[in-house]
Amino acid sequence: MKALFTEDELNKIKNTVKETEKSTSAEVVPVFYRSSGIYSDTYWKSGILFATFWSFLFFIYLSQNNKWGISLQFFFLTQMTAGLIGVAFNYLFPFWRRLLLDRKIVKKTVQDLAYRVFLEEEVFLTKNRIGILIFMSFFEKEAVILGDKGINKIIKEDTWEGIISRLISDMKTKDKTDAIVQTIQSLGNLLTQYPIEAGDINELKDDLRLGDVK
């Protein structure tokens, strides 16, 4: 499977985090997932669509050629084959799978994974609870920003909405590395409300974390 980022791109993102944290004591944690879920419902949806479309074509063929003597066993066998082709097509072509997604399920799936990653990456393990997670899911073209307690005391969660919307839009239309860099820089402008303190140390690593749900 093709790597999501080159070494140069990973370094560019890491350096952006480092540069951002020079003007704030907050800790920025960027996480990029290839996908946040398997979405098994899209497989049976695709199978049903292919089987239904095949049935439609099959009956048109029979009516036009007056071949109603074909056995039901043959019909059901070809219908099942069409359904299996639909399942395979859904697996092989992400653009098709994306068309079959239920957006409510997608948003909840991405949100739930973002909360889990927040805990797994221990974003809460900062002295003043001022870690912030930027979670991006590439297949779904969705993003979540989660601030820890110290962040949320000063910056309200709805403040992130504009940044999230722009990030999602950029993930669809721009280079993903540039989209991440610009998002980190935008957050940096807000995070200056948490100035560098004496003895400030880097509490969380600056690298882009990568993941996938298979």
C-alpha cells in the first residue's frame, strides 16, 4: 500500500509543530488516519445494487429475445455472481465506497476514534492540561479538533469549527501536507493565548502520528 507521506513531508509537518510551539506552551498533537472505519454496510449495499441492476438488465434481455425458458437456478446464480462482483467493486474502488457512506455514521465513527486517539496518545499528559489534538481521517475527508481542559477554559470548542471546515475543504482540494501545515499555523495563532512559561519543556512529541482502521 502506498505510503501516505514522504519523509520530507513528515519532516515539514514536524517542523511546523516545533515552530508553532515556540510561541506557546500548548502542545499540538497531529494525527492522520487513512480511514476511521471499515463501513461493512457499504459492502452489502453495493452487492444489492449490482444484483438489482443485473436483474433489471437480465429481464430486459429476456423480454426482448423471448427467452423465458431460462431456469430460475441460472437466474439466481447469475444474480448472486453480480452481487459478489458488487462487493469486490466496493472493496477495490474507494470512490464508490465513499458514495455509499451514511454521513451520520461517518461523523460518529470519526468522532469516536478521535476521542480514543486522544487517550491513546495521552494528549492529557501536560502540566497545565493544554494539549490539543488535530485528528484527520483521509478516506472520509473528516477532521476533529479536541482540546484538553486547560485549552477549553479559554478557547471554546465552537472556535475550532472554522478551522475544521477549512481543513476538510483543503483535504478535498489541496495537497494534504499543505492542508495540515496551514491548520497547525492557524491553531498557533489562537494558542498564543497560552504564552511560553519559564522552564517550558516539550511534553509531547512533535511528529505526525499515522494510523488506519482495517
